[in-house]
Amino acid sequence: MILATNSPTPVVEAAWIRPGAYVTTLGPKQQGRAEFSLDLPEAASLLVTDSLDQIGAYDPPNLLVGTSHENRLVSLGALRASEVYSAAPDGISVFFSVGLAGTEAFLLDRLAAQIKAERQ
């Protein structure tokens, strides 16, 4: 599932997302203005971003800053390098794009394909 809106309010509920799904959020994700609510990271077993530094640099702050979910975020590079492990087969993986020119969607697609191939 790809969330790519400019909505300042949540457009998806975590309960709508099936186990094992990958979610990429490209739209707003700041406190007071986000296309998802904290139920999404709460339901996820893996939280990934393309830049941990950028997550902390938003103004207003990223929706995850100051929550327990902030400490659960891992970098896409660390995941790709197998420094951290992917989600369980029935877990939800969420990618919080901070906008590195669209490469994150391509990389996540490749990563998802690799994980799927390894599980077969």
C-alpha cells in the first residue's frame, strides 16, 4: 500500500491493513498534520525510514518524535545491509519516506521482492 496524499488528517486506519503488508507513506507525517495516525506504527512490526536524521529535523516535528515508535525506526540502509531483520511474515512493515527523490520507493520494492524470494 502506498500513501501518497497531501491530507493533513489520517486517510487510513491500521485495522484496514492486512497482516504481511508493506506500507509506504510519502505524504505529510508531522505532528498536527499527517496522512496516518499513530495506530499505523503501533500495528507495525517494522518501521523503516530513508533518513533517521531527517526524521528528527522536521519543523513541526515528525509524528513519531517523542513517542515510543521513534526508537523503533531503523534506516533502510541498515535493513538492506542485513544489520536489522525484516518483519515477521505476518507483520506489517511501514516505510516512512522523508523524500530522497523517489529512490526509496524503488529500493523498498526491491527489498520486498528479495524478502519474498528468500521466504519461498
